[in-house]
Amino acid sequence: MAACASPPRESFDSPDPAARRAAIVRAAAEEDTTKVPDLVRMLDSDDPAVRLLAIGTLQRLTGETLGYDYAAPARDRDEAVQRWVSYAERSAGGATE
């Protein structure tokens, strides 16, 4: 009988894509808008599943995609990520004013 593996520890900073995916799923489930900067960082992931979950969660939380396509070539994703970085900076700035 095979032992069940424990689920990955949720962390946006983990080198394990499964842990990053788990953190994204938690942010989505909790509708946690404080995680937007972490989600934006995940848009640069090498793992397409992480990118897909991150943009889906960002769209759910903000109503925006800002033209980001998780499957687009890296240079096209980079342009959209910069739009997301600006969005997150404006949002954070607005929250503190």
C-alpha cells in the first residue's frame, strides 16, 4: 500500500511549483486582494500552470487581464507583466493615501 504524500506547503516563494500553485489557489478561494503583488510575480513563472492560475486569480480579484496571455511568447508576456506591475504599484499607492 502506497503512502499518501502530504500536500505541498503553500508558498509564493517556494521553488516547488506545486507549493506556488497551492498558494495561488488559496488566494483565489479567500479572495485575498492583498496577494495581488505575489500573483503578479507568478506571471513570470517558468511553469505554465502557475502562470495560468495566477492570471485567472488576478482576473477574478480585479476583473482585469491587462492583455496577459499565459501561453504567449515570453516577450509578449513581459510587456503584459509590466502593465501588471504598474497596476499593482498604483493599487498599493492608492491604498496608502
